[in-house]
Amino acid sequence: MSMNYDLSLQLQANFTINILNTLINSNEDVAFSSYTLTLALAICYLGSSGITEIEFKKVLSPSYVMKGDYCEMLGDSFANIYGSGRRGDSIYIGNKLFFQQDYAVNKIFKLETEKYFKTTFESVDFDNSTFTAQKVYDFIKKSSGGKTHNTIKSDNIISSKKGIITNAFYFKNIWKESFNESLTSDGKFFAKNGTTKIVKMMRKIDTLIYGNDKNFHVVRLPYSNGNSEFVLILPKDSNMLHYYLENLKDKDLLNLIALTYYEYIDLVMPKFTVEVSHDFKEPLNKLGVLSAFNGSANFSMITKEDNFMIDYISQKVSVDVNEEGIESDEITHLWHKSTSSVSSGNEPIVVKADHPFLYLIINENNILFAGIYQ
């Protein structure tokens, strides 16, 4: 059974799967904010022309959607998330571009990024690395409600850099129904690299939102704010996550999540904290974004200055999943150089996440975070 989905959500699902497949081959845990990475790339897409624009479009948007329409669609979703934080949810998000003070930035680019993504601009002196690093950190701290850690040092600021695109994002929420801490105990987790490790396993035996197909169990755990949820996607075969993910399409993923129902479940899953950093230059190269990182880059909609290209795109993510809920923060730096059915049986369906799994944090029609615990 296939369903129709919001185009923005479908594009986010496709992008998330593609990025995950470039990161999963590591034995390390994977966690990233697909949404804020999309925002950073969309800002670059908005400022690009020629072959660079074509490469960004291939990764972000289908051929039949024009650049302005794509940015407007993403801007609408950004406004919803931005509004959630202002309405009192523990969601904070912000975008800011820092440019070398003598650099000429296209006025139309400024207006459009402000319009779509509420982006602000500031001129700084990259020769004064300490002052500039503090400026970036002050923005991150303010945009995340004071919750994120400093990820940029003065050593990162050098005079050859001409701009920084910074996204700050923070999400914290408690479960709608928390796990009983007394049921948390030590358990075995069979890791991707063939080792077995002892981890704290949380347990919940209750009527939960559940779904499955031939490959996966899915459990959706709502947060107390009513519009966000943690989605656990557990392969039925403990050794097949990589293979399944390589063959997973965006609509397959969305169908898995949508075609769920209420079921009596015995859920066992790790209590975990993940803190990882990713450089997305290589993953984006694998997906076809090449010219943006070399001398053939065309960002003529941002500036007419020569040799303006992306040096690197980095993201640091921290995710903490426990009995009470979740806390996540993320900072991206881009540098230029359902149905309802409750089982009548008494025995719960056992969903035991003791082997590598995929998880998502979704807010309405937006995939905020994606990760692989392995």
C-alpha cells in the first residue's frame, strides 16, 4: 500500500536516506540533523548558478520544482519549526551568515535568505580570529536558548576564509509517557563490528504505536509537546540494516512510519548518549556535489568576488535518549572558501533493539534528526 505525502517531507526522507548511506559504513554511531544540513545546503543552492546550481538541485529537489518554489516550500516548514520554539516548545533554531567585512554580498541574496529562512548577516574581520569566533559562538548560544556547547575556536578562523554559514538547533522533550526507570537493566547489544557490549536497556510494556513489514519493526514514541516523536526502525534480521538501508526508498520509509497502529508491545531499547562530528564534504561529493568545493564553483548569486567556494561543511551533534525523554543539539558550520488496531491477545509483541537500528526525530512534516545506533 502506498500513500501520498507532503512533497517537502518526501524530499527530506530522500535526502536523509542518501546521507545515511554515505555515513553508515563507519563502525561508529551516526547522528546528524538532516533538517539543518538541508537548510545550509539550501542557502548555498539559492546563491548558486550554472553547474553548481544543477548539482545542488540534484541532491535537494526534483527537476520539476523550480529553485524559488523549493526555497519557499522549505521556508514554510522552517517557519513552523521556528514558531514552535516561540510558542514554548523546547525547539530552538537559527541561521546566520558571517562574511569578511570588505566582501560584497549580493543584496538580492540577502533579501531572499532573510525571506525564506529568517537568516541574518554580520560583517566580521577574519584577521581578528578571537573576536570573530566569539561572535559566532554568541549567535549559537542565543539561537539555541543557551543550551549548545561551543564548537568553534579561534584556530578555525583564518584570513583566507571569507564566510561562514552557521545553523544552530536545539531540541529537548520528555516522552508523553516515560519509561519506568526501575525496569532499566544491563543487557547485551550486538554491535555492527561483531562485538557484544553491555548497555543500559530501557523497557516499556504497553500499548504503543507499532508497525512492521517483512524487513522492519517500527515503534513511534510521541513526545509531550504533541507534535514530535521518536521513531525506532529496527531490522528483523540483526545483520541486515546496511543492506536494507541501501535499498530503502523515501516512500518505503514514509509508508513504514505512516502504516502503524496501536498494539500491545514489549519494547526493549538502549538508553544512550551519542556525540559525533561529521564533515559532509565527502558524502556530498559521493552524491554529486563536486564543483561547489573547487575552483569551478559558481556562487555568483552570493557575490561577484572570484574564487568563492565551499571549504568544508561540518556538523556536531549530541543526542541523549533516556527514560524521561530526549535532548539533542546540533550546530552546522558551512565554510566558504494513522490507523488504529489493538491486539486482543494477552502476549505482547516483543521488539528488542539489541542490534543496530535506525532512529528518527520527527516534528510534524519535518525530519529533524536521523541516527544509526550500531
